[in-house]
Amino acid sequence: MTTRKTEILVGIFVLLTIAATLLLGLKVANQGMQANGDTYTLKAKFDNIGGLKERSAVKVGGVTVGRVESIELDSDDFTPVVVLSISTQYSTFPETTSVAILTSGLLGEQYVGLQPGFSFGDIENLKDGDFIEDTKSALVLEDLIGQFLFSRDSD
Amino acid sequence: MIDWVAQIGARTISKIAATGRAGLMLFGAIFALPQLKNIRLTIQQIYVVGVQSLLIIIVSGLFIGMVMALQGYTILVDYGAEGSLGPMVALSLLRELGPVVTALLFAGRAGSALTAEIGLMKATEQLSSLEMMAVDPLRRVVAPRFWAGMISMPMLALIFSAVGILGGHFVGVDWLGVDAGSYWSIMQATVDWNEDVVNGIIKSVVFATVVTWIAIFKGYDAIPTSEGISKATTETVVFSSLAVLGLDFVLTAIMFGIE
């Protein structure tokens, strides 16, 4: 009889662990949302990526549509190339789309903001592996201050 | 002078021999697993080391989560960043406190008990009697305890982290008024399954191996007197705590050190 009780208690222990794992997986790490993950990649060259990191969010109008997959330095012209992996659910960005590195809040993380361009006539959609031409770099505080001081001096 | 040098040599050799015995015992315990009737014994031991540690793990997890939320809130609120409370609590629990504190509590609660139990079995010559009856004590006594510790501790660490995050929610959201939506959603945006949860599980598996190994070996190798057992029990807690904290630094450096 004691073994039966032991087995039941160990069973409860295992169930508790499963519940904890589910909580951590679904509620904390949000694994459920990432599971439906068919993605395609877009690339963009920036002059300066600021504090952008791998796995930073890619957002359109505040909605997360993908993640930064990798950041490399182009060996020819020494500019950073950011590879974005975007859910295939959002696969119809026109070629005129622009991309910028933005900051969420004053102290927040940096993310990539996509600004879809107009699509008319013979403008094609961006395909897997395409470069986005129109990019705006991250704001670097020191540069801003420098520009501000410079423009005050010239007044 | 010569005596002194000779003593150092003798001690070194006996330590190396002890390490060798510990290695052999670990080898024996790991490969003594696959027997169906041993599973019963292992479940019995999971009850002893796992289920009976549940209460202390849940209570400490709850309070550590609550304290972290309280401390974190008072600092973050100055910067208007109390939304970051969720990721702060979740990341520190999953990456560090979950595995480490669980391992320390486990060493104190279950490790010392394992050492004392096996040590007393040795002192009362139960292990020799098993050998007399042609039952391998490694297989019958040591292996089920080793596997029970290996299985239980990562489970306890997961429960610890989950309960701690709920405790943080309780203090942060229900008491201090952090927005529940931002607590969970910023946590979800920050915590990564592979990077954080799985690395935490890997850590706790490593700690489980080390703590259980030390506990069982200290019992198995204890001097079979009441003094010897008390010394072995103390050494279990001290050595496994030091090993856990030292290994934690190494593992953290490997897992999170270089971006």
C-alpha cells in the first residue's frame, strides 16, 4: 500500500513539473507564437546600426512581423548588413518599402521599423533575399549633439 | 621535515585514490540502470529526494520571486521602467537563481540525507551483507538514488522558477500595481526558450549530477563511525555548495558570456 501512495505522490510531482514547463514555455517564453515559423529573409545595409542586436524585433506600425536574424559587416565597403527574417504571412511588401532603426521609448531596446511604400503599376514585391534600398540608420546621440553644437556655432 | 613532505605526498595520493573511487562509483551507478525491477526502487527514491523536497522548493521559490519583485520595483520605478519587472524576475530566475538555489537547497535537504543514509548503511554493515547475498550494492542502493537525484533536481528547478515568476506576479502586479499585460508581454518578448529556459535546464542537470554524485560518494566512502558519518554529511553540503557555485560561473561564462 505504501508503494501505491508513493507512486501517486511521484505522479503529482511529475504533473507539477509538466505544469511548470507549460507555464514557462507558453506564458513566459511564448514558444507557442514562434512555432508557426515559416519565414523569408530580407537584407538591408545601414551606415550605423547603433545598439541593434540579433533577435531584435522587426515591426510594421508597431506590429512585430519578424526578427533580426544576423548582422554582418560587408567586407567590400565596410557597412553593416542586417538580415531580417520575416514571417511569410507578411510577404507582400513592395520594393519601395523603407527601413529604419528605431528605439522603443527613451531607454528601450532598438528595433527595425519597416515602412511599407506605395505599390502601384509595375512596382514588384520584395522577394526572399532581396536588399531593401531605402534605409535610415540608428540615431547616435554623440552625432546628434555634435550636429547641434555645430549648427549653433554657424548661426 | 622529511615527515612533513611525506605526509603531503600521502595525502595527495589518498585524494587521488578517492577521486578514482568516486569516478568508478559514478561509472557503476550510471551503467547499473537498465533493470526493470530497479525502476520501482528509483521511483521510491524520487519520492524521498524529490517529492519530500517539494515543499521547501515551492516556499523558497515563492518568497525569492516576491522579494525580487519588491526590490526590482523600488529601483525600476525611479526610471519609470517598472514594465521591465517581468523580464528581470523571469531572466534572473531562469538563468541563475532557479538552478543555483535549487541545487543549494537540494544539497542541504536531500544530499545530506543521502550521505547519512548510505553512510549509516555502511556503518551497520548493511552494504557488506548485500554483497554477502550476492546483491551488488551499487546496483541496489547507489544507482536508484543517483538516478532519482538526476531526475528530481531539474524538475524541482523548473518548479522553482515557475513558482518564483508567479510570486513576482503576485507582488508586482497584485500588490504594487504593475500592469499585468506589460508584466507578461515584455517577459514574453525578452525570454527566449532555447537561450534562457533550456540553458537553465542544462545548468540544473549539471548541478544535479554533481550534487548527487558528491552526496552518494561521501556516504559510500564514509568512515563507518558516527564521527565519520557526521563529517561526511558536513562535507557533502560544503563541497556540493562550492562545486555548484564554482560550476555556475563556468557555465554562465560559456552560455551567456560572449554574445
